[in-house]
Amino acid sequence: MDIETIRNICTHLPHVTEDIKWEHDLVFLIGEKMFCVTGLDENPVSASFKASDELFEELSNLPGFKPAPYLARYKWILVEDISILKKVELESYVKQSYELVKAKLPAKIRKSFED
């Protein structure tokens, strides 16, 4: 899997935008809040995403996963090489991250997505 795989997964979710932050990270956002980040110039390709409390604890203890630098206190996980995942697993993690972030958006923003 590559960055295009991550891009396809993320951009097929409703109301997603993408941006480049910190000069070399591709960031996917819902309501201006990020839910998935990948490095543009990394090999192997890594990805970070928000996880539920339970999933954060589970993944933090698996090889190839670790709490994401700077974001671990918000329950973000870094997958050091996305090729260790099946596409369906990556889709599941990204979708869960999207839903967790979307649920925390202000009500006015969430309502605008329903129109």
C-alpha cells in the first residue's frame, strides 16, 4: 500500500479535505480537524490516526505500532509501515478515526454536513 491508498480511503469519506502541514505531511480533515496524517517523503509509508481508548491500548502494544509523537495524549497511533496492515484493517482504523473526530466537532459544523 502507498500514499494513494490512504488518499483514496480518506477522500471517499464525506466532507473530507486534505492539506499539507509541517511542509511534508499530508493531512486529511473533517471540519478542519485532522483525522489521518501521512508523511509525503517517508519510506516505508507511515500513517497516524485517532483511536478509541481500547484500540489505542491494544495497538500500542503491537509490533509496528506506537503512540504517535506529539499526539499520543489524544489517543493517536502511528503505524510505522502501513504495509503490515491489510487494506480492510487500514480502512477500519481510518473510518473509526474519522467518526471519533467528527463526533467531537461543534454541533453547528456537524449539522452543516447534514444539509
